[in-house]
Amino acid sequence: MKKLKHILEEITWLTNNLETNYPELYKYLDENPMTIPSNSHPHIDKDAMEKYLESLKQLLKHHLETHKSANQTP
């Protein structure tokens, strides 16, 4: 089982990868100050972070599969 620190490192790496190499996907992440919770101590646990990481991976996987199939010539 992954530790929270490792999950956060993966999220950071993947988010930076999306921002740099896939800006067309990055714009859909809503990573802006307006989406930050307003309460000072929001409850975000390890399970929530694992789900978020998995959603990022799935987003990229789907994009790569779709992009690859769209660029293949018959």
C-alpha cells in the first residue's frame, strides 16, 4: 500500500507532465485558486488522493489511446 507522501509525489509529477506535454488535458483539471476549498482544514484523506491519482492516470490513458487511434492511417 502506498504512503500518502508517495501518492502526492506521483500526483505532482503527473500534473507537471500534463501541464508540460499535454496542455490540452491540463486545462480540464481545474487547477486554479478558485477551486481551493474555502475552509482552513478540509478533510482530504489517502483514499481521496489515490482516487484523484487514478483519475489523472485514466485521463491521460484515454487521451493517448484516443489520440493514437485518431492519428493512425487506415
